[in-house]
Amino acid sequence: MDKSFQPVSPKEIPLERKEEILKKIAENIVKRSLTAPAIMFLESIKPMNFISAQIMIFLEPIILTFFNIKEYREASLIFEERDSVEKLIRYIEDFENQHKRNKKDIKEDK
């Protein structure tokens, strides 16, 4: 795939890439111990995910000072799809469970 290619619809992003981006977001949420607030927020906006994706596009100039433009644009397109928020919530829960298991294993080893 051409590195300069910029998708303009969620259908142009391969499924593997969508999952990679959602998992990256989920992993960063868990690393920052924001699991509960993130899930509450995502559950509350689930019915409005398309509007949320459009807000991401509107806020792009500000957010690009912190994030990679390609991933940010891909994420905003991914969130236009109805099931993307639910997938993100599942990934957050999976990473949180994995994180708890790892902490438990470390405690048991001591």
C-alpha cells in the first residue's frame, strides 16, 4: 500500500489496520488507568458515534499537535462505523483483564 495514501471512507481501511488502531487506543487507555472513565464515556456516545467522528474531524487541527495525522484521520473514519465503539470497549476490557492478570502473576511470584 502506498504510504501517502489517505483513506476517505472507512471501507478503504483494511480490517487489520482498523483493529490495530483500535487496539492501540485501547492499550493507551489502560496504560493510563483510564479504563472506567473511558468505558463510561464510550457507552454514553455509542448512539452518536457518527457525530463524534465528525467532531474529531473538526478538532483535527488542535489534536494534530499531539497525534500522528495518518492514524488520527484513520481513527476518525473508523469511528464512523457503528460497531467501532463497541469493538474499542471490548479491546479496553481485554487489555484491562490482561493487565490485572499480569499484576496478579507478579504478586504471586513474590
